Amino acid sequence: MNDQRTVTIIGAGIVGLCCARTLQRRGRSVTVIDHGEPGRGTSYGNAGILSAGSVLPEGHPGLWKRLPGLLLDRTGPLTFRPGYLPQMLPWLLRFMANTTPGRVEEISKALASIVLPGVQHYVDLLDDVPADQVPIRRQGCLYLYPRPRDVAAAEPDNAARKRRGVAVEILGPDEVRQLIPAIGPDMAGGALATQSGHATSPLALSQLLAAQIEAAGGVFVRARADGFTIGADGPSHVRTDQGDIAVEDVVIAAGAFSKPLAAALGNRVPLDTERGYHMMLPQPEIEVRVPMLISSLGFGVTPMSDGLRLAGTVEFGGLKAAPNYARADILLAHAKRLFPGLKDKGAERWMGHRPSMPDSLPVISRSSRFDRVFYAFGHGHLGLSLGAVTGRMIADLVQDRPSDIDATPFRASRF
Ligand SMILES: Cc1cc2nc3c(=O)[nH]c(=O)nc-3n(C[C@H](O)[C@H](O)[C@H](O)COP(=O)(O)OP(=O)(O)OC[C@H]3O[C@@H](n4cnc5c(N)ncnc54)[C@H](O)[C@@H]3O)c2cc1C
């Protein structure tokens, strides 16, 4: 009986689409509600990295000592909209509480359980698509260290990665130069996370999933969800700007906008946003074969089918403030120093909202109040990497099947 209920997924980002497609492949009828086109939210503009090396939380012990310097550096990886600070304070306090060595260890274990199998879950989810039509490459991801002190600072992180089972090859400057010949003199070394991959177009990946869902009978509804009618046994309808839609099972996957929807369904979660920017360079005139992350500068550089993408930085500024594209310009300035031959003709700038939890762990969970309601949001810096594995975990929860991944660290009731 359970297996015949339609699942309504709110949000057609990479996470919602992966949930919908996985459930559909397991025989469920799915309806996906989004006021925008599939994959055009935050999932559109990310750095595209399917990062198997991201087993460490965003906060780490000792961060508080570096925080003032980070915030005062106007070209640095982190910035605040001052007006938003009071609103963000509770989230920031929770974030800092998660930087103790004990919490970092726990969070890191939980992250490893979902990050390491991340790429393989995409391969499984898309195994009915010819390989040359899947916009994913498995060439690893290079952590690039511009300065000698970055090499030293990365040692504990790389040791922690290895402890968690991440395959990392430490590279000297000559080896990095062989991999990325366009790199300039500002480079002291690197580390290649060989299990990582990247999307050559995050949008094409979402569109591929959406096309598959539609071809297999899934329904897309263009509407903005703004609440629920609650019946005797949970939500009976989702209220939208296009009218009420009857629902059976419900998955909330609305990215950074999930908080009020989850609150209406029984869980108050400390979801906020870390805004990020990209600069897309359609004619970079340099060749970069492998995606890279430059942690000290807070951004990634990824070869995509339509050019080279620089993407990253964190801006605490909430969901409503207009973009400050000077943040994207900073990425370009950094990249030009790293790659002296880089050209920016036709460059395009973009801003998006990472859905961020203060403990760097997503919410992949059943609602605390309603058995037929599920949450798949809060993936922060890792939503693309974790889309397919989240789809798998949500499908297990919806179908009440045992899962090979322990979902306890991701439950909504942990706050
Ligand atoms: C600059 C930057 C770089 C990044 N780089 C990477 C990276 O390299 N690798 C990685 O793994 N992750 C990366 N990320 C993070 C990743 O992009 C996000 O975690 C991921 O896109 C979140 O996906 P989502 O499906 O949860 O949200 P979204 O893509 O935002 O999708 C949510 C959808 O819900 C819809 N929606 C919202 N509210 C409603 C409503 N009320 N009713 C109906 N629909 C609604 C929206 O229209 C949207 O389509 C990056 C993020 C940024 C900003």
C-alpha cells in the first residue's frame, strides 16, 4: 500500500531531482513542485565539484582566532552584510559550538559516510543513460596551495582525510605544474583527491535528471509552495500560489528556502544561508584539465563544457539582500594572479544561496511530527556532491527500507 503513494517533492534543485528520480526508479509516482525551472537555483551556479575529499566540517578548532583577520580582509574568502549580523548570530553561535575537537571528529565521521560514496551514487542513478551523455568526469580534484604556508596548514587536513579513507596524493610544485601547465609562479604545491569528480555542467546534470523523470511519467508543477493543509494523518494538500495540490508522501527539498516549510511540518531547524558567487569565463584562453579548490582563498576553478568557472566565497547576508558582485570580481582577481594567461572576455557573474546548517551536516530525515513527510535540505557547500546519495537515503526512508548509511547524524530532531 505504502509503495503506491505518490511522492510530492518540493524543490527541483539537484537534491530534489535526485530524490525524485531515485524514488521513481524504485517504482514510485512522483510530482515535483518548483516555481522556477529545474536546476536553476543554487544548483545552477556551483563549482561543479563532486568532492570526495570534503570530510571535514566548515568550522574547525581555532577558527575563532582567525575570524577577525578573515572578516577584516575585504578580498578574503568570508564577508558579512553588517545589517544581517544580528539575525545570523544564533546560527553563528551554533556554528562555533561545532568547532570543538570532539564535535569535529563526530561530524567528520558522518560526512565521510555520505561524501565518500557520493560519485558512485551518481553513476548508479544514471546507469541507464549512455556514459557519453552524462555530464560527469572522474578526474579527481586538486587542492592547490599557492603559498608555502598553505602547504604546511593543509598537512593536518590531509592527514584527517587519509584517516577517513580519502585517497589523497601529495604533489610537489613540479607535479602540479605538469597537471596544470597554465599555473603561474604563485604555487607551492598541491594534493590530488583522486576519488573526486566534477560536473561539466551542473545545469545539464539537473536537466538530464528532469528529462528522465518526465520521460518516465513524473509530473512537474510550476508553483511556489507556501504552506500545507493538515488533515488527520498529516498534510493533505500543499498550498501554492497556483492553488492547492493534494499530496500523499512529501519531501521538502527547497534548498535554502526550506526552513518555513519544515517549520510548518513539525521541525524548527537552524537553516541559514552562506551566499556564494561565481564568475564564468567562456573564453579563458588557458587549459585547465582538472578542477581545483584553493581553500586559502575560498574558491574553486572548474573546467566546464561552456568555459572555466571560478566559484566560491562565503557571504553572510540572508536570502533577501541583492547580490554584491564585487565578491565575484575578487575571484577573478585571485584567478588572474594564479593563472597569468587567463582572459575574461564575456565573463558572467552569478550569486546563489547555499543551504547551510551550523554543523555542516545536511538534514536527511523523516519529520518528527508526520510519518509521511521527509526532509532533504541543508547541504551547504556539498549539495552537488551529495545529491545522489541523498536521493538514495530519502528513498530508503520513504520506503522504510534499511539503509547501508546510518541516517542518525542527519535527523532533523538533532537541534
Ligand atoms: C558559489 C557556490 C559554489 C558551490 N560549489 C559546490 C561544489 O563545487 N560542489 C558541491 O557539492 N556543492 C557546491 N555548492 C553547494 C551546492 O550548490 C548546493 O548545496 C546545492 O545546489 C543545493 O541544492 P538544493 O537542491 O538543495 O537547492 P537548490 O538548487 O537551491 O534548489 C532548491 C529549489 O527549490 C525551489 N524552491 C525554493 N522554495 C520553494 C518553494 N517555496 N516552492 C517551490 N519551490 C521552491 C527553488 O526554486 C530551487 O529550484 C556551491 C554553492 C555555491 C553558492
